[in-house]
Amino acid sequence: MLEIKNLHARIAEDGTEIIRGLNLTVKAGEVAAIMGPNGSGKSTLSYILSGREDYEVTEGDILYNGESILELDPAERAARGIFLAFQYPVEIPGVATMQFLKVAMNEQRKARGEAELTTPDFMRRVKEAAAELKINPDMLKRPLNVGFSGGEKKRAEILQMALLEPKLCVLDETDSGLDIDALKIVADGVNALKSPDRATIVITHYQRLLDYIVPDTVHVLYKGQIIRTGDKDLALELEANGYADIIGQAA
Amino acid sequence: MAAVQETIDQVRQIDVDQYKYGFETAIEVEKAPKGLSEEIVRFISAKKQEPEWMLEWRLDAYRRWLTMEEPTWARVDYPKIDFNDIYYYAAPKSASGPKSLDEVDPELLKTYEKLGIPLKEQEILAGVEKPRVAVDAVFDSVSVVTTFKKELAKAGVIFMSISEAVREHPELVKKYLGSVVPVTDNYYATLNSAVFTDGSFVFVPKGVRCPMELSTYFRINEKNTGQFERTLIIAEEGAYVSYLEGCTAPQRDENQLHAAVVELVALDDAEIKYSTVQNWFPGDKQGKGGIYNFVTKRGDCRGDRSKISWTQVETGSAITWKYPSCILRGDDSRGEFYSIAVSNGHQQVDSGTKMIHLGKNTSSRIISKGIAAGVSQNTYRGQVSAHRKATNARNFTQCDSLLIGDRCGAHTVPYIEAKNSSAQFEHEATTSKISEDQLFYCLQRGIPEEAAIALIVNGFVKEVIQELPMEFAVEAQKLIGISLEGSVG
Ligand SMILES: Nc1ncnc2c1ncn2[C@@H]1O[C@H](COP(=O)(O)OP(=O)(O)O)[C@@H](O)[C@H]1O
Ligand SMILES: [Mg+2]
């Protein structure tokens, strides 16, 4: 489903190279974990996958369902099913969460040539998805992410993911700032979306989340490259020994 | 105590603009000769079959205007207006008193249709649960259709064009016209007093709650026609009225002058809500064309416990110079001003309000939301003052600016003056930009850039949108989206 080939990318503004020859393949139905110490380029990779203009791809390619997506803008990629759960969800003052959801769902449908959702249909979907994630309906009336607690923000991200039904889900540090109960709810939400035609990339630097969202593959990202790939035991190894060993071996 | 603070944010940005309503109606028009003179004033008065006193009033204003100078203090910049190169009177020929819609020029109806104005009575009636709206459509200078007049009359409400009111209710017009905005108030108001052509007149008698929202759509159509509307709204003791005004104008090469005067009078316990959605042609990409909008709007809370509230959504005009104000004369009276001013392209907006506290325990509230895009300049200018006798005067002002791109400017210029030590004035101001993070977040959810900007901006102005009557709120949100199209390069 996703094939990243020898990707090199830099910050458009100052030319600093962040991604330095990254290779990664994720198949449909797969859950891939990307781990790595702070500052290794995990969030940057998620931004580049979603088409953020602050980064320039200088070499390599990103194939999504066999086609390069480098020329697509972020909204086009979203409409094709790429979803990013942000490490730091952004506040949109004055825009009720409910309203934001409706606009996002309908814009994606419009881009795909589908009819807009009727209000009752929309309401039903939101109510169901919110209940699954134990989201209080009052939260949906509040402006998106404004004054939300850390846990509420992350749950709102997963709610959007559930409603937009993406094909490639990228979760950037969705576990950070969550207590164990919230972590379970979020993990259940992600697991509920697992399907043979959907791939999930879970970015984290703790293995804790991976107890609940069990990965098929684990990749270690360091200085803009995948330096090691393995199965879920690799995450446990990292937990026990830290990154130093692996980084040392790769050097 | 006086405080003057100026926040200036200069930024740059590319602009494009598309004015959706830039079409012209081919209707024969009856015009006065170009230019301004005593003869023209007499011509207008005669056309309107006005009584002698009205003519004298106009002539007096004209003579005073000749001695006045154009003000230059606003933060707007435009080529000098040649007041002798303007037509002061234009009327659609077919407008000599149509009795029903069937008699209205079909071309005119088509124009309104394109603008989406619900002029047809049946459409209004068909709006099952929607509150009914009486439409007094002003086409150029003459009011062509007035609906629901009868039902309003039953309630004792007078709603008609000001020209009709001059003929039919001279005692009311004489008593109130110029009582809020004196003839010599300012250059444009004086000009208006001399040459005003039409506008609305509303009188709600004691104890009456006006049974429907009153709505007027103005439209400037004839080339080089100055528009000088005059509107007068009176709410007697305990009366309530909500009045809506909306405007769009077709595309033009030359700038068009618009100098309206609106006067509101609220007696004891009366309340007037005045809402405007204004969408005049702002000029093309090069800043050419567009309407010059120099308006004097003022409400007089003349009675105790009276209330006047102004809500405005300004998206149009090349140049806007407008300060809907409240004189809080009655004890315990209240003034409110809710404003959204959007500027894009080369637009220049200098708008705000004045709250003049004269009575005891008077209060006022100002919420201003300025949005600047393109290379536009958007200035909020507000004055809050408390008279010596205005004990316990209270004001809260919140003034927020949002910048789109980095070639536009937002400016906040508050003037605060309290001659009474018990006055409590609060002022808050913020300036922000639509952040890259916000835009990217919306894009990532599949919301394209223009829709994302419209969404974020509508969130920013929500507090003010909530003050609009329902049927205008939706229209206003759309308009804000349209007027910001092309604001991001
Ligand atoms: N837009 C940017 N401007 C400046 N530095 C950036 C930008 N994006 C990423 N970086 C830098 O790139 C490196 C990788 O960052 P990031 O992708 O956030 O790491 P991670 O998510 O793995 O912690 C860091 O050193 C970070 O400071
Ligand atoms: Mg990160």
C-alpha cells in the first residue's frame, strides 16, 4: 500500500536535510510501528507523507497504491485516504468540533465525487463513533481542541479518523499525555478500525502503546533513516536496552 | 483620562478578487443632469413632490455644505472626488408607483433573482416556519416595491420609503429628521441632507412589538449615480423593531460615491436592532472601481432603559468610512456594536463606533472583528466617552484583528474619555494570523485551502454572527467566504 523509496527531504526554508535516504514498505492490513529517539525525524516523516509544504523532497519517491503522491496537495492526499493523527492537535477557535467534522467529511466526499451526508446520517455516525471512544457529546459542541485536555485532544483525533475512514492511518505519538485508561480507549478505537484494506503506522518512542496496538513490523528511525526493521520483539528489545545498542550497531 | 493606542501590523500578501455580482441591468433610467447646484436640489425635491418645508430644509443643508471641507482624518486614501461629476438623481422609469410585483420591470426582478433576494411575496410566505420578512427594495433611488405594508399597518407600524413619509406623515418626519444627525454634523451628512433621494422610514408606536423583521436591500445600479439614502427609524415607548439592511452592487469602472444617513430614535424602554450585511463592489485586482462608502449612522437612546444595537458585516466597498454610534442619553440605556469588517484586495476600511454616555447607569458593549487580506488596510476606530453626569457608565470593548497573508494591515485606534470618575471602561485588543499549523491541519482533513480559510474566519467572527437574525447569519457566513476567495496565493 505504501512504498517509500530512498526518500531525501529537507526543510524548505533553510535547506536542512531531515530525511536522509529512508526506505519503508507497509502492506495493506499491516500495522507498522516506527520508533526512534526524539528528534530523529518521525514527525517530519508523517508531515511529508501528508504533503506539508514546509518540506521539500529532493530525492526518492513515495508510492501510495503504486502511484507517486509527491505532486498531490495535502487535501488531495486526505481525500485519497491518508490520515494523520497529530502529535500536537491544533486549536481552531470558534469552530465547533461537530461543525469541523461535518465540513471535513463532506469536503472529502465532494473530492471523491460522492454525495454530501444528510444531517441525520451525519449525526448518527458521529454519535456512534463518539460513544465508542467515550467522548462526551458536550465536547463536540466545543471549539475543536480549544481547552481540550491532552486525552480529549487525542480522542478527538481518533474520532476524526473513525469518521473519515482513511486507508492509511498515521498516528504520531498518540500515546503521549495519556493515562492508562485513556490509552486503552484510544487503542481500542484504533484496533476497531483494523481491516485487510487498511494500513496503520504507529509512531511512538515508548513501547507501552504497542502492548495494546500490536504491530506486525517495527522500524527504528534514526537521523532520517530506518536503521533496523524487525517484528514486535524488536520493540521489547528497545524497551530493555534503549536505542544506544542499535544505533551503535548501525554506525 | 485619555488613552490612544495604535497597533500596526504590516504584512504582505498576494490578492485576487472576484466580485460575483458584477452585472448591470439594462433598464431605462431617468436622470437629473450631472453635478450639484441649487437647481439640482430643487429638481430632486420636485421629482419627489415634496412640500415646501422639505425643499427649504434641503436648500439650507446645501448652502451649509458649500462652506464645509471634506474630512481627511480617516486612514483611507482616494483620488479627490469631483462632486460636479456625479448624477444626484436616477430613477428607474417604470417606477412611478407599481401597485404589485406584476407591474415591476421584469429586468429588475431578474437582477434581484441573480442576487438571491427573496423579493417575491410567495417565496417569503412559503418559508414555513421562518419569520416573515418584509422587503422594501431600493433600486437606485426609488423604492419600487413594499410588501406586507398592510399587515404592518394593522399593528400600527409605519414602514414606507422616506419620500412617501415626507408626504404622508410630515409631522413625524419634521419632528425626527435631523434630530439625531444634525444637518451640519459632518461633510457627507450635510451633503446627504441636501440631496438624499430615498431610504426607509419606520415608525413603531408605543407598546408595539413589530410583528416581523424589516429588511431593505439596496443596490446601486446606474453608472455614476451617487447614492444618498436617508433612513429614519423611531421606536416609541416600549416598542421593539429589528431592521435588516443588505447591499450588493454591480461592477463599475469609476468609483461610486455613497453617503447615507441613518437615524434611530428609541424612547423609554424601546429597543431597536439594526443589522447590516454590506457587499458592495470593492474594486478590481488593481484597486480600480468600487464603491466609496461614507456613511453616518447614529442611534439616539433618548428614553430611559432604551436599547440600540448595531450589528454589521462589511465585506464590500473600495473605501469604507463608517461609525454606527449610540448616544446614551436616557438613564440605564444601553448601546451595542457588533462588527465584522472584511477587507481584501486593495480595500480600505476605516470603521468603528462611538458610544457617548450621557445618562446615569448607561452601558455599552463593542465587539469588533476585523479581517484583513490582500494588500488591504483595516482600521478600527472607536470612541467611548462618559459625560460629567454619566455616573456608573460602563463599557466593554473587545477588538480582534485577524491577518491573512503578510501584505495587509490591521490597526486599532481607540479613543477613551471619561469625565466622570465612576465610569468603568474596559478595552481588550488582539491581533492574530491564520497560522500555517491551522491551515495544514484543515488541509490534512481534506478541507481545501479556501474552505479552510472560510471555516477559520467564520470561527473567528462567531460571536458577532450570533447577533444576526437567523436568515442573515447564513448569508453572512457565505459572503465572508466569497469575499476572501483568492486571499491566499
Ligand atoms: N519546520 C522545521 N523547522 C526547523 N526544524 C525542524 C522543522 N521540522 C523538523 N525540524 C527538526 O528536524 C528534526 C526532527 O524533528 P521531528 O521530525 O519532530 O522529530 P521526532 O518527531 O522524531 O521527535 C529535529 O531536529 C527538529 O528540530
Ligand atoms: Mg515527533
